[in-house]
Amino acid sequence: MLQPTPGSQQELAAFAALQAQLPSLYERVSHDPRAEHLVVVVPSLSMDPRELSKISGAHHYEERLLFFLMLLRRPRTQVLFLTSSAISPTVVDYYLHLLSGVPTSHARKRLMLMDCSDSSNNPLSGKILSRPRMLRNIQRIIGRFTTAHMVCFNSSALERTLSVALNIPLYANDPSLLDLGTKSGCRETFREAGVQFPDGFERLHSSDEIAEALATLKGRYPDMRRAVVKLNEGFSGEGNALFYFDGISSSSASDLQNQIRDRLPELKFEAKFESWEPFAAKYADMGGIVEMFVEGENKRSPSCQCRVNAIGGAQAISTHDQVLGGPSGQVFLGCTFPADDAYRLDIQAAGLRVAEVLASKGVLGRFATDFVSVPTKDGGWEHHAIEVNLRKGGTTHPFLTLRFLTDGNYDMMSGDFYAQNAKPKYYYASDTLQSDHYKGLSPDDLIDIAVYHDLHFHANTERGVVFHLMGALSEFGKLGVVCIGDNPQQAQFLYKRTRSVLDEEVGIAG
């Protein structure tokens, strides 16, 4: 069948018709766990390749969505998991072993894997669309099922085209709403939701506009030491840069702006190998913002995860405290669940207000609102909304891993998560357990080490370490972990012990 031209009115109409099927599909699948259904997982990182190049082993981040294999606990659900490169059979076995109450052989029969044999930084969805034979094979598989839908890491025009090509709905945000997830779009959403966010300017493109925005902020706040310049489509904080006002003073606004413009090449970038000229080119291309850098002692970076379901309902589903690094603490390294009980319900309330605004605009699926929080003199906290990650992010897979493994539920009244035995559960998660000394370790080596040192997750106690990004270990020395415990201290201890064990195994002195 001839496919409509990407981005054409015919494709948009076909996509809208497919998306209209989601409410009835959602009702059927959510109310009947034994219904026959196919989930097509396309974990494509459909982002600017220039930004993805800053992430070591970026294509292995597709493996973060392997938690969807937990859907195989439903006896009539089948999963088709697509990747850029083949996933090690050891990694697949590892995830299937985590399924409680389902024989591994039964789950394996309902799992189909397909890869493009292409580890480039080009988005997976584009790779699939450029392979007609692979596309036809996927279409034949889908044709065997009465109901199917597609899930992805983030939705872009590529996922819309793939959805139409496969003739199945996409449980994700409509790509026409992507602007809501840019740094500029986020600020406008925060304004509409009535949540506090840093003073600044959005919809900027040129160095002159950056200089003018910085000069205006300095005029409003003479004591301001620094401000942040962000690319609209930066990823994990890697698209951020700091401007320092040290040594800049002027009696006129025009002179102040000129001094700032001359100093823009001295921006302090969060990404290791970023520099002014390529940054300015990307800024002119995708746009960006300038805003105050939130100062304060003992700052925290909490996040509220929300979901708009297929029938349009906005729900708060978790809170986290983010673990940040980089030169000025803006790069996402990991998270702890739940957020501090001193403010988690405040964060949840603010995040839900943002979610309700996004739901009113037609947003669908999971997303997170990130904050910077600073203590106040009266012992409370002041929260500044920073951005909305309109996609599955670094806090998505740890929480869903916990939920799938324990069959538990998130309690909105307390902000805690309770397993089936009514005990609260906590975790410490990271995508960046990394060392050059870990290079050369295979997934088999990792599992051998975990079993020998009793680090792995135990279904009977519902404690232990769940690994991900295992495919990045040998080449990049990089690994992800979700350390699940009965209290925050136990979860953090498991993380520290995992790092200590790995260091010991590769000969790093303590």
C-alpha cells in the first residue's frame, strides 16, 4: 500500500484516525489483562544527533525501555522489541528471569526481537523507515493481531510516520505538540499553570537576543552573579551553559549589552566538548532561552512524574530527587525515590497543575516536570519549575521497574510506594555508573559478579539491584542500576556496594 508523504495532510489525517482508537483500546486492555494484544516497542531517541553525540553509548539507551518486557506477565500479551543493534541474549534472559509467576519459556515465546544492525546516532525510527524489507516484516507480524499499539521513548515526526506505516496507534504525545516540551514552551506552560519559575526570556535565536536578555536580567537584579543559557532541545542538561557577570559593570544599558556580547564565547558549557561557535549555530537553529540561575545553599532538584492517559485524565504518578553533576550541577546522573517528604507533596501538586494544562492541550503519555528547590529562612522550601521532559526520561524506567517487580502502587496522599505486602519501597537509580576500568566486562561477567556478591534483585525480599544499559558496559564502561530497598539508606547502601564490588573486581584500589 502506498504510504502518504511524511508531514502531508494525508499522513496527519491517517495519524489522527489511528489515535482516535486509543481510548477504546485503553479501556479494553486495562480492564482485561488476558486480552490478546501486541505492544510494539520502538525505543528511538529521536532527538538532534548533535546533542545525542554528547552522550557516550547513546544507542544503548534504547535498552532502558526493556522494562516493557515486564508486560509479558500478561498471559496473552506479546511484545515486539525493535532496536538499532542486537541485544545480547544474556541481557534478554536477565529481564525474563525478573518476571515472577511466569515461566521463562512461556514469556520467551511471546517476545520478538528485531534490530537494524546500525549503531549510528541516527534515530531508530528513521532507520526502520529506511529499511523497506524490515518494515514489511513488522507489518506482517502486526497483521496477525486484532489489536496492537506502539510505544516509544519520545515522539517526533518520525514516530508519527512509523505509526501510519504500521497502521497502529502511538501511545505517546502527538508530535505536533512537541513545542510544549522545548525550554521555551515549558516556560509558557509554567506561566499558564501558575507555578513559580525563574525570571527570564524565551523564543530567542541570536547572540544579540542572548546579550539583550542577559543585560535586561542584570538590570533587574544588579547583584545577580550568573544566568543560564539553554538550547530549546538540550538533553539531560547537556545543552546548558552559564554566563558569569564577574567584571562586567556599566553605566548604560547599551554598553552593558555590548560587554556581554563580547563575553558570550566565554560561556561555561555543561557538555565536556562544547564550544561557542557550534553552540551558537544550534541556538540559531533550534532557539533557546535565557533565565536566572537559581542560587542557594543546600539546593535540591526534585521532579514530579505525571501521565495523561488515553482518555485524557491527568495523573501524578511519582516524585523523585534528582542526582545532578557536571560543572555547575545541571547534568542528570540519577535519582532517588521518593522525593524528600519535606516537600514531595508540594512538588506533586505543582507538577499536577502543569499536567492539567498539558492535558488540556492534548498531550498524551508520561512526562516529568523538574524543579530547583532552595530552603527558606522559615524552614520551608521555595520551588522553581525548570523544565518539562515531554517523554520517557531518566526517572521513568526506574519507577516502572519497581512497579512491575513488586505489583505495588503509588499512594498520592503520602507520596510513598507500597508493595503488595503493604511495605514502602525506595530506590536509588543511576544511568551513569561508569569507569574506564569497567571496559571489557561483558553482560555475562556482570551477572556472574552480581550473583557471587549477592547483589541481584530477590523476588522474595523485593530488595536488590536491577541492572540496565548492560550493552554499553564492554565498550563504554557504562552501566545503569536501580537499587531497591526497604528504606532510603538501604537503597543508597546497595548503590555504594555495587560500585565498590565492581571497582574491586576490576582492580581499582579502594
